[in-house]
Amino acid sequence: MWAVILVFVFLMILALSSVFALAQSRVPVVRTPTQHLDAITTALALAPGSLVVDAGCADGRLLRSLCRREGVRGLGLELNGGVWLWAWARTRLSPVRDRVRIRWADLFRQDFEEADLVYAFLMPHLLPRLYDKCAEEMRPGSLLATYLFEVPGRDPERVILLGKRKDPLHIYRLERAASPDRPKT
């Protein structure tokens, strides 16, 4: 009986976290299409020793794909508890499990200082804030890659068109910190 109650409570916590995540971020769970994983992995060409952060990793599929390259480490951040659990479990069962961590966390409360690349498939209203966070915390020369949506008011270093629909992958090289007088969103 206690086991049933504990499972029920756990499932309720996951359901409530999903509602909280949607209310907090106004971002639905959308995964990077499977058919684009290899092209994105090739385009980003991470070197051994690189740390990639997937900001809003959903099921973690892109992060696991990027970390198939020898020596690449990954950190996935997911605010939705149910989706986090799925990503965590899939990663634990994958060949890259020793190099990838999946955290149930708000990406804006995490430190990106060690990251060489931050990847995001987020709604456009969050991208300026994410860009500023990356520019403030990451080393010059680090990359921010956004799938489908560009950062408003910023020019990407390059845009790669993926698949038949020509879905864009915007790649930004972070050269300097954002202006300290720029308001935070």
C-alpha cells in the first residue's frame, strides 16, 4: 500500500512540475528532429574535451548525439520534471552515460562558465536573455547555437540550413560580454 502511495505522490510531483515548467517558461516541450541530429553534430564539430550545455534538453537526444564524439562532455538542463526523468533514464542507458549529466534545473540559474557551446531550441522570447547570459559567463570564442529561431538583434556568425524544409541552425560566436547597462529580461 505504501508503495502505491509513494508512486502516486511521485507521479503527482512530476505532473505538477510539468505545469510549473510551462507556466514559468511559456515554452512547450519540443525535441530537435531526429533527422537533423547528425547534421548538427557535424556542423558544430566539437573537439575532445569540449563541454556542451543543452539548455532545455527535452529528451536529451541532441546532447547524446553531440557527446558521441570522443571526449565531448555534456550537461542537459530541463525544467519539466517528467521530461527530465525520461531524458535522465535514456541517458543512463546510452553509451555516453559517463560523459553526460542531465539536471532537473532552470537554465537561467545554472553556470555556463565552463561551457564551450550552449545549444538551445527555445522560443524566441527567451533567446535575448540566454544570449546575454552566455556572453556574460562564457569564454570569448565560445559558441551559442539556436535551432529554428534566431536571437533578435544579433547577427549569427553562420546559419546552416537543415533538411528538406531548410530549418535554420544559427551559430553565434561570443566575443565579449554583454553591456552592463543592458536591462535584464
